[in-house]
Amino acid sequence: MFTRGTLIYIAQRLVLILLAVLGVSSLVFLGIHRLPGDALFSEHLHGDQYQQTLHHYGLDRPLWVQYVSFLAGMLHGDLGESLVNRGVPITPIVVREMSVSAEIGFVALLFTIGVGMLFGVVAAIRQNTWTDYLLSTASVVGYSMPNFVIATFLILVFGIWLDNLTQGTFYFQIGWPGRYGNIGAIWLPAFALGFPYASIVARLTRASMLEVIRQDYVRTARAKGLRESVIMIRHALRNALIPVITILGPLVIGIITGGVVIENIFGIPGLGKEFANSILNRDYNIVIGVFTGYAALVGLANLGVDLLYVVIDPRIRY
Amino acid sequence: MAATAAAVITRPIAPEQASLWSDAWRRLRRNRLALAGVIYLTFVLIIALVAIVWTPYSTFRVGVGIPYSGPSSQHWFGVDGLGRDTLSRLMAGAQVSLIVGVGTQVLVLAIGVPIGLAAGYFRGLFDQVVSFLINLFYGIPDLLVALILVFLLGPSLTNIIIAIAVTRWMDMARLVRGQTLSLREREFVEAARAAGAKPAKILVGHILPNALGPIIIQATFGIPAAILFEAFLSFLGLGVPPPTPTWGGMAAEGIVTIRISPAMVIAPSIALSLTLMAFNFLGDGLRDALDPRGRR
């Protein structure tokens, strides 16, 4: 499956990802340093102390010197230290938060593909029945609802109304136990994150299933007397999957960016939460680090999707 | 010679074209979901226009009601944390959403259509550069680019429209390029070229009108995408800065106090979702009506 060519391809892509990460972080670095104002300026810090702090972060040097040392740090995997919490290195924070964001994104992706395909197949098999109309309408509704709206209603229903209804026996506890979420904490955010995309997958699956089940080989399979479930799953669905696979790339990007909002709503300690916090705190070093983390996450996720193509479709070779 | 050739060509085509549009309109009217979308959007537009001159309470005035109080006969959708009337702010928020949605699409059309036409018609190096740029922009996450841009330019209505257009122009450019690529090989374009028409005349007079259907559909789907985008930005605190009311910003304010005052977050959420849904239904209807291949 993974030939030598594939390994070379992976190596090339990793180099490209590194370049993209450097590009994004440089853009944000230079952009931020052009902004008016000063991250450290406040009424608590003035005179000598202010100068010393500037010096500590190297902010008193010319911009190009700062940029060169920033790039040098990046190449060593060092993103500098937090401007708000002095002495706290950023790289471990960003790496940890990347893994948390990846966790929730992965669960959401599984949900998206699973539910989306299931609904799409059911709608296609029951074409032009009320099941089909219901699912098709639900999918338009689904992708018209921003994920924060879905999240809000889920919190209302599972976090508050269910809590009131059952006197607090069953309800959804918003929050994150420990470093990574367990299944009890993750299912609701993953649902909110994946639902709009599940609608898109359902629409696509339905359309391509409808096309495939009219093909001759499906009729042949029926003529052979195969069971309907075998025809649908082994013959129709496998081929209906191909258009769905092609949107996997945009889907993954959508889920990663959608996570910015969902993490903030559910208090998940991932990159998205850090992003909002660091902007509010004007901790510009962390802002740069978060964008760098996102660039890396998106690059790696895209690489993963492209490698998945090789696994699913044997015609694709790199 | 050229004039007579053009006259001979246009005469039989003209009624055919007229029937395409009237046909499309007839089919659109029969699509009940699309029609409901049109009616709802007209309603939102009227609300937004009315909000320019009149809202039940001032949009910015604090303390017109008890903070966090729910719906009542004086305040239909409740009062927010500063004691501002939610209904009034919803009405004003409709303006922001419509301006962002339509403004972005105007900008996207202005960037995407000429680039797509030129790339598809002239091919060559320009096309390669454009195609590379389109693929590049598809590869990077739009929300992050928009966030960087808004973060660097500073949040304001204009900057948000620019940021969204920068991340979405390639949808239109790719569509127009593809349409142009196939239309430029058609006989009527060849005939126009043989009659001595200049490229600009061919592009504007022959190719663009024939690509108009897909462009309209794309723009219709682009508007809710832009509105959604603005809501995201506002939700993250990088949207149109307060005190200007936006649906996304109102939802973000409300979600913090969802236990005390669910109306604060439910009202803008529903307004936003219904508007997006209406545009999507309208887009679906337009696609069924204008796309000849989808004719049932």
C-alpha cells in the first residue's frame, strides 16, 4: 500500500507543511508587530521596569533582528514565552492544545461521516417517501444552522432543561475532566461540531447513491438474487463513497476551524479557546503560536486525508 | 456583413432565451420552499429598512427594561444584560447581516467574474497563475485567513466585508472560469469571433449572459455563507465592534448567561438560522429552476 514513492511523497509534503507553517507564522509575526500599541504597556509597568521587560522579550531590538531570532527559534521548535505569564514557554502549551483540538475534531469527523452516510443511504433507498423528505429537509436545516446555534440549543436541552426535568439526575456537565475529554464530555461538542457537515455528507451520499443504484451492475447483482442489504452495502455504497471522499479535505478544514467556536462554548482547553483568550489578553506571542499550531494542524490533517485516499481508492498512487 | 450575420444569429435565439428566464421563474414559483424563502427574506429586508427609521426602543439605549428579563408584552424578545430591548437590536442586526451578505457578494462578483472570464477565455500563463491561486486559497482554512485579516486590519464593517471576500472570491472565479472554458468552444462564440467581435464584446455580450444562471446560483449560496462567517467573527469577538448589534455578537453575549436568560441567545440564533435557511432554500430553488440538466 505504502510504496517507496508514497514515502517520498510524504517527505515532500512534510517539507511543504513546514514551509507553510513558517509562512503563516511569519505573516502573523510581521502583521502583529506592525500593529499600533504595545502589548506590555499598562499602568503597572513604567520607567525602568518597562524598559527591562521590553529588553527581556527582546522587543527593544530592531524588527528585523527580532524576526531573525523568531525564525531561528521556530526552527528549533521554540515559540518564545508568554507576554502575560512571564517565563511560561509557549511551545508545550500549543502542542498540548493541538492534541486536544485534534481529539475533538477526530470524534466529530467520525460522527460526521457515520451519521451523514447512514442518513444519505436511508434517504436514497427510500427515495420520494416521507423518510426521504424528512431527512432531506433536515439536512438543509442542518447546514443552515451555524454550529454555535446548534451548540446553544444542545446546551439548553441537555445541560439545562434535562437537568431541571430530572432534578439533576441526568444532565450534560459542561467542562473537561482532566487533560483529554472522555466520551461523556465529548459527545455533545462533537455532535454540534459535526452536524452541519453531516448534513452535507448526507446530501452528497444520497445524490451519489441514487446515481449508483440505477447502474447496470446493481441490476445484475439483483438479477443474481443477492440480498438487498448486500447489494446496497457491498455494491452500491462502495462506489457511492467516492464523491464523498473528495470533500473530505474541505470537511476536515471546516471541522478544525469550526472547533474554534465550539471549544469556546464548551470550555474545551484546545487551540480555539487559547486563541480567543490570547487575543483578549493581548498575549501576542501566544497569538502567533496559536496560528502556527493551526497551520500545522491543517497541514497534517490534509496530509492524513490524502493518505486515506490511497487506502480507500487503490487507483490513486503517489 | 458583420451586422447581418449578427442579426441572423440573434433573431432565432432571442425568443429561446426569453423562454429560459420565464420558464425558470415559473418553476421557481412552483417550488414552495423557495417561495417561502423569498417571502421570509422580503420580510427581513423590510424589517431592516424599517429599523433605519424606527425601532420599538432605541438600539443603544440601556436600561429600557429590567436586565435579563424574559419576553413580555413590552419587550417581545426580552431584555439583554444591559437592559437593552432585544427586539430592537434584532431589527438593527438584520441590517448588518444583509449588508455583510450582499456587500461581500458584490465584492466577490467584482473580483471573481472578471478574473474567471479572463482566465477561461485567454488561457495561457494568466490562467495557470489564477488556477494556482484558486487552489492555494482552497487549501488554507478560510476562517483562519479571515481571522488574521480582521485581527490585523482591525474589526469594522468594511474590513469584515473585505476579509470575507478575500477568502471567498475563488468560488466565483472557479465557477466563471469553468463556464467560460466550455462556452468559448460553442458555435455561437465561434460565430461571433468569425464576425469580427473583439474579446471584450464576446466575453460581455455572449459568454457572460450564458453563464449568468450559475453565477446567480453561486451568489445566492454565497450570501448565507458570508452572513454565517460574519456571525462566527462576531461570536469570537472579532466582528463588527459593539455597540452595533449583530446577531452573532448578540448570541455570544447571551450564551454566557444562558441559564438566567435563554431568550437572549435563542432570539438571535433563530433569526440567524431562519435567514440562512431561507437563502439556502432560495438557492436550491434557483438551481432547480435555472439548471437545465436538473429539469425534471
